Amino acid sequence: MASEDTLKNLQEQIDDLKKQLTKQHNIVVKTAQQVLSMQVKDTKKQVDAIPNPGVIATGGIDTSEFATNEDLVQLVGELQGQLNLLEQKSVLRTINAHQSKDEDILLPLPNVDGVMPIKDVFPHSIAEFKALSGETILFLSKFYQLLPPTLEERAKMQAFIDGKIESPNAPTDYDAPAEDYPPETIDQMFSELADFLGISHIKRDD
């Protein structure tokens, strides 16, 4: 269990990061506003380009591609959601970057969909992270979408060679376990996972 000093230190780091991220937030919001402004201007130009209805019949005008207020509101919502997710990841990564002792807490990050990893699977400390099994490394790599498709294809080929599946090309529900990946590939997954979590300075236990 973390000491009060450790928790206080983490809170101070979070407060400092929030100040820095507020500046970044303002920049991104301003950029989003500029993008929306450009879209509105573009839509206005399209509307202005429509022939005078008094001269040409309006029945053939297709307005389906014009941006509506609802489209713009949805875009703003999506941008804000992505911004909040990026801010959250940035804060958590920076805090993790200061963790180096075995007993230090390791904070989980959400994946691209904003989903947090299973508590029973994600390591709670640096020591637990350094001792991750190949299966857990593989699971978290897939959860965070860090695993290149080519690696899974190679693993299926190895499974085919070992007689575990009939064909590496046929559709299958076979989920290649860590043992189907070379040890050096698992080590590479560990390094990429560590980098994603903000702890690239942490090395895996031998």
C-alpha cells in the first residue's frame, strides 16, 4: 500500500500536469474552432453557388453533402472526447515516467476506446510489471492494439508447423498463445508496452 507521502507526491504531479495540459487544451480547442469555421465557410460557399430558384427549378439541388448544425455539434463532441482521452493518457504516462522503484505504483491507461484494462490482469506496481508473463504481455499488447497483424500471422504459421491448426490461411478462431511467439518477440512487445505506459526505462526481469 502506498504511503501518504507517495500519494501526496502523485497528487502534486497531477496538479502540475493539469496546469500544463490546460495550455495544450486551449490550443487544441482553438484549432478545432478554426476547423469548424473553415467548414462553415465552405458550406456557405456551396449554398451561395446554388442557382437562383427564381430562374432555375430547385428540384435537382442536392443538399445532402452540406454540413448541418447537428454535424458540427457532433464533430465538436468527438473532438472534445478525443481531447479528453489524450489528456488523460498524457497525465497518466507522465506520472508513470517518475516511477522506478519496485514498490512504486503503476497507473493503467485506457485503450483507444477509452476502456480501462482488467484490474486482475494489469500490474499494480513496477515489480509486477517487470515480472509479467508472456501471456499477460501478449494480452495487454492486444488490448492496447500494439500488436502488428504480421506478428499474429507469423504465430499462426508457427501453429500450423506445430500441427495445432490445419492451415495458416483458413479462417479460424485460433488465438495464438505466447508460446507461439519467439522469446525475442515477446521481449519486443514488453518494450513497446512499457513505452506506451510511459515507463520505457523499465526493463523486464530475466
